[in-house]
Amino acid sequence: MCYPYPRFVHKIIDTTNLIYELINMKLWYNPELKEKAKVLRSNSTLAEVLFWNQLRDKKLGYDFHRQKPIDYYIVDFYCPKLNLIIEIDDSDYKD
């Protein structure tokens, strides 16, 4: 097969398309976890509260959500514009 560009260029283009798809993918909201997320919000660890105080009210210029149900998980913090998930690992956390 004859390529108009070297083969490695096609691999770069394919990788770019994959990265574009990952960046623009939509995350699935799981309504079954809504109540559990409310409980987690009311029982936050000290580390989560301190971090949330820095994120809330768009202090960093972005809207963040706290204890957001996504797929089968509840993530600590989520920024939809950046498609960013932040998890806080705290020694106070108990399963």
C-alpha cells in the first residue's frame, strides 16, 4: 500500500484522534449513586473540606463539583470544563 506520508505520520494522526476522543468524551452520570454522594458530602474528611474551600465558587476560574457520581464511582471533585477528576487520599478515610 502506498501512503502519501511516511507510516509514522499516520500513527501520530491516529494517536491525535484518540486523544481528541478521550478529551471530548462524555462521562456517564449514575443517578443511583445520588443519595450516597449526598451522604459523602455531609461526611467529608478534613482534607476534602480544606481542598473544597479552595475550589468552591469558581475561585480558580473553573466550576468544580464535589462528590460527583460518574459511572459506578463517586469522585471527590470533578471539573466538567477541564474534564478533570481529583481524588483526595486521606489517612482519615475509612471504607
